[in-house]
Amino acid sequence: MSEDSVWNVWKAIEAQHQQYDARLRHEAWMQLFDYRSKTDRVTPSDLTPAKRSEELGLFNIINAGRR
């Protein structure tokens, strides 16, 4: 399998699953910003960027199975 064919398969899969509804995209962005705002409010002010990144990575690992 050549590298080009893998990319073409990926693009075909993406095209089948991508949402083009502008309202859904807007809602998703608003939820992301709202989540970010809530996270900023509850995050300790002395948390370093490295620790915050580590926490986010752990959160993603823990929640990966829930999707």
C-alpha cells in the first residue's frame, strides 16, 4: 500500500463523517469556549503550564473510552 493511497482512504473516510452544517459547527465551538471558560475558573492559579498540560493529557486518557 503506497503512502498516497492511505491518504486517499483517510480523505474518503473524513468526507463521509464530516459535518458541514454551520449551526452544528457554531454550537460545537461555543461549547468548547464555554468548557474552556469553566476550566479556567476552577483551575488553581499557581498551576504551571506543564502541570496543566499533564492534567489535560490524563483527562483525555481517562475519558478516551467514553467516546
